[in-house]
Amino acid sequence: NAGVTQTPKFRVLKTGQSMTLLCAQDMNHEYMYWYRQDPGMGLRLIHYSVGEGTTAKGEVPDGYNVSRLKKQNFLLGLESAAPSQTSVYFCASSPPSGGPDTQYFGPGTRLTVL
Amino acid sequence: QKEVEQDPGPLSVPEGAIVSLNCTYSNSAFQYFMWYRQYSRKGPELLMYTYSSGNKEDGRFTAQVDKSSKYISLFIRDSQPSDSATYLCAIYDYKLSFGAGTTVTVRA
């Protein structure tokens, strides 16, 4: 079991460029989440999905889009990157029947926007 | 107002000291209080959680909740250099809301 994996691990973009972050999980979890982590801010929820084909906005969704075409994958897109999107991005997944202790996090993607 | 407030520190202690970490939360209806540990350049991992109020102990770690003051605490006894990490408190209300995280360094 690989758990939750994220691709790429690091990326540097120029302002205005686009990119997609991939999250994959092999635990057959229904729920998946994208967070960003900034110094002094903790983790903030960007978007989440409660199942294949469904997505919903979190706390800080502006500037991001997501898609959940397959149950095991959750994609986070930046259409026109801005320096304010420089952050570490974490994906997580959990089963729907699970309690608070069932959310598993990936290793993160470090994104720098110049 | 953020749902969870946490002093980001940093905190530096000598090996063997007791580490005390604290958070406050805003909504008295919250029931699940979480503590995550995050090593440098890694994802957060759940350390322990408590339901409602009271204490929970797991080895050298103790989590406390004081619902009357909306205060949650994590204590690390006999701290070790391997405990050096960022500790994040969170509340769970069908989604997680995190504090800012406190970076702890235990000096050998």
C-alpha cells in the first residue's frame, strides 16, 4: 500500500503559467481533500470531494479548480498561477464512514510561483 | 475569527523537559480535538485525539481539553530530540480546521 501519493514533489512556475497537481490514493477512500500550508497559517482546505464526479469548495478555493474523474485520483489545477499561490500543497483522503482519525495525508508538493 | 488559534512559537527545550502546547477554539459545540505531528518536509500524521472533555494519555503524550475555557493542550513528558517537529492542533466537525502549528525543537 502506497497510501496517498502526490505528483510532483516540487515545482517552480512563472506568474501566469498553469499546472496540475495529482493526488492518488490506493485505499479505496471515497473522500479526498486538497489543503495548502503557509507559514503561520496552518493547513487550509481548498477543495474537497465526497465521491467520484463530485467536488466542493473549502475555505480558500479562489484561483484553483479540481476534478475527480476517478475515485482514486483528485486533481488540483492552477489556471494562471500567482505568487500568492506559493505554498506547500497537501492532499488527504478518508473513508466516508470513518471518524476523525481516518484522514491520511500525502507527503506534499512544494510550489513556488515567481 | 479563526475556529482554532495556536501560538506558532517556535519553542526550544532541552532534552528531558516537559513540552506544553496550547490552542483555543471558538465554537463550544466542537467535540473532537486533534493533535497532529509534522516532521520537516513531511505530511501531518495524527498523534492523538480526544472526544469531548478530559484527558487522554498515550505514552509520553497527554492531551487535555477544557471545554469551559475552550482550551486544548498537549504535553510531552521526557522530551527527546526525535520529538522535534511542528505540532498542529485541529478540531474535527466533519472536516478538519487546523491551528497555525507550533514548531518544537528539543536540544540534545
